[in-house]
Amino acid sequence: MVRMGDQQRIALVTGAGSGIGRGCAHALLADGWHVVLCGRRVQSLQSTAESAGTGAGRALPIECDVTREDSVAQLFARIRDRFGRLDLLFNNAGMSPSPALPDELPLSAWRAAVDTNLNGAFLCLAAAFKLMREQRPQGGRIINNGSISAHAPRPQSIAYTATKHAITGLTRAAALDGRTFDIAVGQIDIGNVVSDMTAPMVNGVPQADGSLKPEARMDMSAVTETFMAMAKLPLAANVLFMTVMATRMPYVGRG
């Protein structure tokens, strides 16, 4: 077990093998945190750790399927055994089915989105809640990764949008329940980030008015700096909701 000192902060990042999860894990490691990297593909987690530079020695990759209760229980048992506590959970793991109209979306795709985006987030939040309530000193921070879609949907995105709206409810309820235990729960809603996944936005993506238009994207550093501002707050303060987006992204009055 790591012996806790004033400078030893323990974080868990789910979906840490790529994208926003990898970027935020790197930011935490650069700031001196010990970071548990969680995901389904251990090779991707190891790549995240190896690419962290000087913080690589404080990264611990653990393979975990957040949709499975037993897998999440094993993950948190390892965190408890290794570190004795958890100071921050970034509930980031998520997926989005291929675009489809409601009557054309397979039930299997709907269930996959609900299992990962909502059930997985709940399982990790609940396990973190339990550990943070029991540890001494008590408390910690949980940041849920919402989405711009938690407020305004894209065309043909019913499963992703519904689950991200649900994350907002998860955040509000957990923030209320966490007050007594010094558990601060907030949500970061993220717009278009430069990545392979958003590359098609350069040429044009469907808009609410039926048109096809390019969309502005922002650098990953905009996300990680916003995330770290939330992560480093004292537990007496909380950002309940934060939106970070490319300035020219068509979100306010989308379509």
C-alpha cells in the first residue's frame, strides 16, 4: 500500500486508453498524481502509461469492463489494496452507436450505449462513493464526463443523447448525496476535440437543419486544462457543471 502524504493524490480514469481519457490521465500524471488507468484493452492502457513521460512510474494500468459489476468490484479492490484510498474518479468511459433513426437503431446498440455510458458510470461512481465514505480522511471528488449532447442532441443520436442526459441526473443526485461525506461530484461537458474520431467534422457533418457543414474543433489542451481546474479544487468547492467547447462550434442555437 502507498503511504499517503500531503503530495500523494490517487486518481482513477476510466476509458484511459485513448482520447480524452488519455489526455486527462497525462495531465494528472504531469501534476504529480498516482493514476489508475482503466479500460478494456490493456495494451492501450500500457501505451497511455508509456507515453506519459516522467509520470509513467506513477501510472497503474488495470484492465476492466465497466459494464460488469464483478469487474468494477475487482478494480476497486485493487485500488484499495494498492493505495488505501481514492481522491478522484474521472468517469470517462463511453461509446456512441452508429448514427440511426430511432426505428432503425438495433436494440443491441441501444443496450450497449446504456450499459457503457450509464450503467458503467453508475457502477464506478457507486464503488468510488463507498471507498470515499470509508477512507480516512473521508471524501473525494468524482467528475462525470457528460457531453454537449447532454443539452442539445445531434441528428440520429438517440441512444448517446439519452444516456448523456441521464449522466446529468446521475451528477445532480450524487452531488446531493455526497455533501455529508465531503464527496464533491461534478460534470464536464465537452465539445469537439481534435482527434481521429472528429476528423470528419473538417469536411462537414449533419446539422439540425438538415445541412452538412464543417465544425470547429479545439485542441486537447483546452479540455485537459479545464479538467485539471476542476480536479484540483479543494473539496469545500465544486464545479457542478462545466462546458468547454470550440468557440465557433455550432452549439448555442445549433442548426
